[in-house]
Amino acid sequence: MRLEEAQKILSDILAPCGYDQFFDEYVGKKPLTVIGKNTADRHLMLGEDPKDTILSAYETYAPFLTSHNRTPKGPPPSAKPVQDADAFLQLIKGYHKGGYTVRIPDVLNLSPRLTELTRAIEVIIGNPAGVVVFWSDSEAEAPIHHDEIDVIVLQLVGSKKWFISDEPPTQPNIWKSVGEGVPSFERYSTIDIGPGDLLYVPRGTPHTVKSTSESIHLAIGFTPVTVREMIAAALDQLSELNQPLRADLGTRADCMTQNKGADIVLRQIRDGIAQLQENAQSNSFVRDAIVLRKARMLEGLPKLPRPDRIPAVALDSRVRHHPLAYGQLNALPHTLEFRQPGEQFLIHLGAEEAMRFILDTNEFTIADIPGAIDDSVRIALVNRLLKSGFLIEAG
């Protein structure tokens, strides 16, 4: 997926809020409310019948349900495998009977459209995104809390009343801080949403939610690349180049528990920080760190769907990127490194022009691939990317 495609997908969902307006005025700064159905039909993200879409995936999601309740009066049911969609619905109703909202994690593959939207966000922000379904009965309430990730909410079924703090977001770390309790919640706005409405809530914004009918919404979570994350990437890059950073801390491996050699430990830490500061003065070092961070992020994403069969191709065959294709090509001293979600493979340096064309061109005929390479190499490159799922036949 090219950046232009990703921006178009997200723009359609945000409308009538503009793409640049969203990033300039809202992301990381303040909540956004977009009320009413738009031309992208946000309420159809899981199809005409979201309940049926969710319940039909009972084998995948029933064993992994979680839940929340602002004022629990007893424990929730236990998540478990079920035999069919009806049993899944009864399990969900069991949670609702106790006042619990059902949380269904990791649902980005519930519909192709949702998967594409999630990938578009990943391409734009340069970090993984995830999706959770929240299914509530009427009057269910969530505890007052803030999230450690930014969240785009798409309301699919029913209605909810959101109470969102008017205070600036605190932009917390992705982990819970020591001694962290219920956030302050004195000044807030109240927002009623229904099917097709969109909310954006920055990370670190206290809020709570009350269902005013049976309700289903999607929460698409993401965190833009932070300063801390890029400094960590620079340290990773330095560690690639500097063996002492990969050495054991102290004089022996148990120094942290034995409290021995504290002076050596402190010196190692300070020396490493000093080396990082020195190397970070080089723009090329920082650029290499950015490339390394993206490469590792790509490798951590789920693999692209593999085809059931690899089509036979010839020079006149036409192929295109898989809708979820996302890649990076790095020219190393002696080889090319190609990264795509969940995978990495090496290619001869002589194919760089061809690979950059493939990466940058959404649809093409194999004969159009440029470069000083044989036609057999053109076909071999396409076959490799068909096998990995990056390319598919152009219909």
C-alpha cells in the first residue's frame, strides 16, 4: 500500500474532517467528534450486519474475550471455546447479564475493509495498529480511565454517551506508571454518538462511556512514533556498530543482584550514553536508525496472506500489489534487503532498479520492470513476491 492510497483510505473515513486538519489540529492534541454518516459509510465497516460478522467468527474470538464493568457486583463469565454462533451470542449475553461490556481483542481481520483501514494507519504513522470490538448492553458503564494509545472510535450499532476530559492529554508511556490510579476527572464534555459517528481520543485523555442502548463500536488503536522510540532506535543502531554495548553489564552476569562492581556498571552506562550523543550528531547515523526502526517494525507485523496457488506468469502477465502490501528496500554494501510484514529476504544488488520499480508501482506488466537484468530475473523476482503475498494477479 503506497502512502497516497493510505491517505485516501483514512481521508474517506475522517470526512468531512480533512486529513491535514486531523493531523494538524487533533492528533496528540485534543479529541475529535465527527457526527453523522459520511460518504464512506463508516457504520458498514463490518458489513450490513455487524453482529452476524462478529458471531460468525466464534471459533477465533470466543476463547479470548475480556470485559470491564464500572461497578461490578460479581465476577464475569470465563471466556471459552464455543460450538457455534448461537453459543457465542449466549456467552456474550452472560457477560451483559452481569453488567459487563464485552471486549473482543485483535479483530483487525473481521472484514477486508477494516484490515485495509488498519494497514493504512500503519503506513501513515509508521507503527502497528490494532482493533478491538466493544459490545455492550444498555446502561453498561466503563470505569474512568485513559488509554496508553490514541484511539479512533467507529460506532456501528446502537448509541453511547461519552464523557471525555477537557484537560490536555498527558501522552503517557505505553506501560502503566508506578502507583498509577484513577485519573482526575473534574472537567469533561458529554458526547452522544450513534451508528456512523466517529470519535478520536488522544492517549492520556481520561474518559468514561455509558451505553444508552445495546451498542457495538470499534476502537482502532495506534501510537505515533515518539521521541523516546526514536532515541531507542538510535541506541539500537549504535549497538549494531558497537560491540561493547552488547557486552554483559558489570564484571559478571549476576552483578545486578549481587551489588558488586557498581562503579564499573555506572561507567559502562555513562560511556554508552556519551557514545550515543556523539554519534547522533551525524545525520547519516540518525537516518540509518530511522531505516532500522522501520525495518524492525515491518518484520514485527503479521505476515501477508499467502496464496493458495502461485499463478504461472510470463513477460506479458500483469500483477499488482496486495491491498495490504507494505515494504521497504534497503541497499546494503553487498546485497539488497527487502522487508515486508513478517518477512525479510535478500536480493542481488544488480536488481535494485527493478525492485524499486516493483515497490513503487501499484500495478504493472512484468515486461515493464526496468533494469539491466535478464527477463528470467524479472519473472523470478515477481514469482518470489507472488509467493510471499506482496504481489497478486491483476484481475
